[in-house]
Amino acid sequence: MSNIRVLMIGDLVGPAGIKMFEKHIGSLKEKYKADAIIVNGENSADNGRGITPAIADHFFEMGVNVITTGNHIWAQKKIFPYIVSQPNLLRPANYPSKCPGSGSTIINIGAYKVAVVNLQGRVFMREQLDDPFKTIESLLQYLKHQTDIIFVDFHAETTAETAGIALFLDGQVSAVVGTHTHIQTADARVLPGGTAFMTDLGMGGSLNSMIGMKKDIMIHHLRTQMPVRFEVDLEPPYVMSGACIEVDTQTGQALSIEAIRVVDDQGLF
Ligand SMILES: [Fe+2]
Ligand SMILES: [Fe+2]
């Protein structure tokens, strides 16, 4: 095995996202001959906010190697002690250092060490976080001593900030993919320095929802600006989105990145 292939799956929203993952990850893993799976689980709790220890354990039992997250990481309080004891559940690395958990991990895939980093953008995001450029710069000084195979999930709102991080890191990491907007972008490519890049992986959940949530509630909120409680949409059809990235294990450079989008018309509940 001189190349490795990694599936990266974008934000799975509530039970609809989890059911899509359960149903399709086996065949995707086979189709892409994937050696590892990284999934963004920040919306996988029943109400679409955060992740619980039971859901994280479920992902690991289904063969997920690393779970990344984002701004919803603290929505379920049970995750506070769990994230301390589970190094492969990440929170963005540029959260204040006093936050529980870590923003990077190193796993073994076959004979290779692979690093996964989670970062969050700052443009149009509520949280006041450390500079993600500075954070990854100092993290790389440590990680590069361990491995050149490095995957980055950049959880951000704007396309420009994600492109900025990707172009800044081009040639230093294997892949930079965005999450958080829940909308898959059509720009997957390998950058000139050998870093695979895609602005956003997209989401898993109800296809005709708004970011996985029931559209009527969200449209009401947009039209009235009244406070509402968003609810996860469970209606078919469903979508699951992500990318498959192939990396040369000798150099850590990406050989290819292919967008993945599975649509399923059948009811899952
Ligand atoms: Fe999300
Ligand atoms: Fe998010």
C-alpha cells in the first residue's frame, strides 16, 4: 500500500444524516477502496445540535477513524468529559486552550501515521477564536515531525476564508476541506503544491430541507426575525456528501480528490 484513500463526509444532520451514513457508508467504502473514514459529527445529535457520547461511539463502531466537529461541539453537555477521554473526537484547534478536548490527532492507517486537524473560521462566525492561520502554523511544527500525511477540516462560513487557509497550506498538508455551510461546492481539485482542496463537503440529511432543518420554521424565521426552535427534517429524499482523497504516502501529497454525493429517495424511518 503506497497510496491511501480517505473518505471525508460532511456534517451529518440528526437521525436523517446518521441513517444515510449507516445505509451507504459500507458501499462507499468498497467503491472507493477507502482505508479510513473521517466524518463531521457536529450536528449528529437528535436535535441537530452537537454530538452525544453514544452517537460518537456508534460512529467509531461503524468504522469511523476520526470525528471532526465545529461551532456546535458544546451543544450536548455529556460530550465535555467524553471528548477528554476520546482523542479521535476533535473540536476546532483554535478554540481557547482551556476548552476540553483537542483539535488534532494522529492515527495509524495500515503502516502509516496520519494526522487529522480540525479548525474553525472566524469570518461571520459568532465565536471569538484564535487566528486559525497561526494555530495551524504552530500545530504543523509538531505534526510534521510525526507525519507528512495531514487532513484538515476547516469549519467556516465564507468561501474566501476557506480558500485562504487551503492556499496558505498548499504543499504542507495532504488535504483541506471545508465544512459548516452544509452546501457542497463543485470546486474539488488538487492545488499546485499537492494539497487536495474542496470549499465545502456538503451535508447528510433531508435533501429538501434548509441545512438539514425543516424549511417552514426557517422560512418563518427569515421572514419575521422571530425566535424559533429549529427542528431536524426527517423527510425523504435524503443526501449524503463528501469526498474521496487519495494521498501518496511517501510525500504526503494528494494524487486526487473526487466529490461524493449520494441521493436516496427511499424512506429511512
Ligand atoms: Fe454543521
Ligand atoms: Fe457548523
